[in-house]
Amino acid sequence: MLKNHPKDDMITALNLREPERVPVAPYVDYTYASKISRRKVSEVILGSNELKASVLLQAYERHHYNWIMVFDNPPRDWRQNVTIKDLGDKYEVQNKDAGERTFLLPKDGTSIYPVGDVTVENAAERFELEIVDRDDILREGRCEVTKIVKMRAGSEALVTAVVGAPFGEVLLRLGLTQGATCLYRKPDLVRNLCDLCLRRYIEEAAALSEAGAEAFWVEEVFAGTDTISPKHYEEFALPYERSQVQALQRLGKPVILYFCGNPMPIIQNIAKTHADAFAFEENKKNIDVDLERIKDVLNGEACLFGNFDAINTLTTNPGEIEEKVKQMILKIGRGGGFVLGTGSPITKTVQPENVDAMIAAARKYGRPSSA
Amino acid sequence: MTKSKETNVEALRDAIVTFDVDRIGSIAQQALKEGVSAYEAVMNGMAKGMETVGKRYQEGEVFLAELILAGETFKEGMKVLGSHLKNSDAWYRGSVVIGTVEGDLHDIGKHIVASLLQASGFEVYDLGVDVPFDRFLEKAKEVSADIVAMSAMLSTTFPNMRAVIEEIAKAQVHTWTLVGGAPLNADSVKSLGPDGYGKDAVEGVNICKQWVSKREQVH
């Protein structure tokens, strides 16, 4: 008979102790959650905050993993400030407000924001406009999804808010070509933009924390060595990751740094961000993410999320999934400080039975080593 | 080549290797002024510089950002040299139709590959993103493309990639098919059946170069 609630197991693992069962924290965003609710993704993205929360909660209720990720908190009345063009198989959503961005929305896919939507000339101005004060964020209803999820499931599952990381955001917004050029030709601009992003994310985190977020998942998307050199990571990305982690930890909430791309050549430096937990992508783009080595580097000072393969393994069958979960837990999941996560978002091609199999396997093999 | 001309060609090579996007235009102009042919400047200067950067990338000495910057530096140089290349110059290797398959709107990888292909002497026809499967064959026939290259970020687009490859095989055109992208690996590529798979941008471009040189040998 389990004594602990699923949420307790998450907190125990994040506190580097061994929970009753290895907690499972799959990356479930609106793509997969919409499938569970039998809705098109675009319907959810264009829908109300209440609908967004309800879809995330339905996915949670279907699977009963240990957390709920919350994203995309637009202002309550955001639909009044956009024009939506139907392009056939997708929508183009244009924000009339200069501070917001335009994006494409496939009718059954998730939002695609254009890479390189700012120029060297207008980037600073655009980034300034995007900094919204914590109180305004709350007043505009930008944290409603978080509030609703917390109210309905916060006693059972760890409500975890997803936020970006400054350097990755800057490179995404400048685009890789402009961004690469700026690293060499305009490093001060890159730092200035990172500063502005950091300010924005700190305000957002403060608001999310007040709305009920109990942890933060910080996504660093372009700082791996498959994109930039270790030298550039140390010079541009690491200082801002560190500052962001510290600022979010001051809110009293654990921070999970989700580091995309190749972390291996810089793993010692990534560990210096002192996040409470680290998560990585599954092996892809010919990158071999060696979790055993990462665990050694972390040396028991941070929690490690397993990067269960959401692309190639979670699409197979329950038997293979169980075997792979077992292997992962036996290799790196014993002794506490481990959460079974997925390396990337679960796609809509994944069958719910496979997600069930992953969770069941974690609960079967993820008992304390003394059991 | 005179010593002075050699120095100019070397300067072009170095400009690529040091990503001197600001000065390569004036270096190229100086080379032309000193009597270096545009062909020589491109082939032995800039293209050699790109090869060096490509090699360093594969050896882990430079990274994607540097590869991109080298490509941009090359483009700047070509703004000066391109119009001086004669039709008889054997700079152009072949043509490539490239795109991100239908259902996928990501274009970063495709953009990098297209840039490196152009820097390697290929005529590149970029179809953009979310490209319907039959558009690849249509364009390939229109321009008599040597290669059709497809990029994907989402594994959900595999059926569309397969459709392109099958269409091209059915049409019996002399076009190689190349795939690349984050969700691909050796196993998934086997099920798709392309002629080649580039695990990174540089490998993809090298495969293209090998193919067209085989074709030149046959003819």
C-alpha cells in the first residue's frame, strides 16, 4: 500500500531522496493532451485558458503521472487583439499588439513561431516591449491555466510551469544566421538581449509562482555544442542560465533545467548552473546523451530526469517500452534523485497504452533498492 | 600563378576560415584587380576555405554557428565574384531541389544545408517548408535536378518523405534522393529508402559532391 501521494514522490526525488516509486514526469504539451481530449490542437491553442487547462487535466487524469506541465498562458482577452487567417491546412495568427508575435498554427499541430523574427536593428526595442510586469501578467489573466490546474489537481500532481531561457530565446529570435554573426560581430548586443530576456522571464516566473506554479521547467533550446562552441556557451549562455536559476529558486520553487542539444562536452559547466534537476533530450541528431556520465558529474547534488525516447521507443509496443524503462532505472534510477521523464514532447502518434506501459514499468521497477 | 596572385587567393581562403564577413568583399575585389580570375578566386580561395571549415566542423574544432558564418562569408564573397564567373567556368557542380516535407514547418537545417550547397557550387532550388510530396518531383523534372534533398524535424512526416522517394523512383528520373533531420537515424532511414542520409549538414553536402563527381566520371 503506497503511503505517498504521486506529488510527494516528485518532491522527494527533487530533494534527492528515494521516493516510494520512481516518479514519472513525461513531457505532455497540447499536442498529445489534445489527442486525449479528442480535439484538434489548433482548437485548444485558439481556445480559452479554461479549455487549455481542461485538456492538460484530462491527459493527467487519463494517465496519472506525477506532474502537470503548464504552458502558453496568453492574456485572457488575447483573441480580441489578433487576426486569424485561415490558410487551408493551417492558420496564421497575427498579433496587433507590437509586443506579441505572429505565428503559424497547423490545424492539427502545435504553434510554430518564426525563427529570426527580429533584426539586429529592432531586437532590443521588441524585447523591451515584451517585458510585462508581474502584476500586469496576473491582472491580464496570463496565468489562468496555471491557476486552474493548481486548483483542480495541485494536491496530487506537481504543477510545473514551462519558461524559456535567455540565450536560446535570443538565438531563436535573431535566427541562427544573424545570431551566429552577432556572436562574433555584435557580442554586446547578444548580452543586452539576454539581459532583457532574463528580466522578462523573472517577471513571468514571479507571476506564475503566485498563480500556483510549484516548480519551473526552464528550456534552453540552442546552447548545446551541436549549435555553439563550448567557449560561446560559457561566455553567453551559462551566465544567464545561472542568474535565471538563482532568481527562480529565490521564489522558493525547484528549477529543472531542460538542456536541448548536445550537453556532453560542457556538462561540467551545465552543472554549475546549480539547478535542482537536469533533463536532456533523447539520443538524436547523432548525439549520445550519456546519462550515466551525467549522473557522475552531478555527483548526487542535483536530481536527474531520464530522457526516455519519446520519438522512437514510445511509438513501439508495451513490451519493448517496459524493457527499456527497466534498463534505464537499473542503470541510473536507483538510490533517489531520479525522475523518469521523456526526452522530448510526446507526439500525437504515440498510443495512450504505450504511455500507460511506461508509467506502469516505472512503478514496477522503480521501488527503493532496499525493497 | 604569380606570388601576388597567390597571396590574394590565400587571403580569400583565410577570410572564409576566420569568418571575415566584413572584409571578404574588398579582399575579393582586390584579387580581381590583381588579375586573379574569378574562377581561381572561388575554387582555390573561398571553396578551399569552406572545405577547411567543413573538415574542422567534422573534427569538432568549430561548431554549427561557425559553419553558418563561413557560409555567410562565402555568400558575401560571391556577391563580388559571382558575376565575373564565365559560363565556361566549371564552378557549378549540379543542381539540388531542397525542401522541408509537408507537415513540417521547420527550416533551420534546410537553410544551413542549402547555404553550404551553394558554397560548394550547387544551384539550389529551395521549395521552402511544408512542401507537398508531388512538388519535389515536379520541380526536379522542371530543372532536371541532380538531387532532391529533404529535411524534417518531426518524425510524423516520415510517410511524406517516403512518398517523395517512391514518386521519384517510379518516375525513373536520374535524381538522387537525400534525407536529413533530427528525428532520423540509421534505422528510420532504412525504412524510407533514400539514396543517401546526411547525419549532419557537412556530410549531406559531401554526399552530394560524391554523387555528381560519379556522374561526371561516367560521362
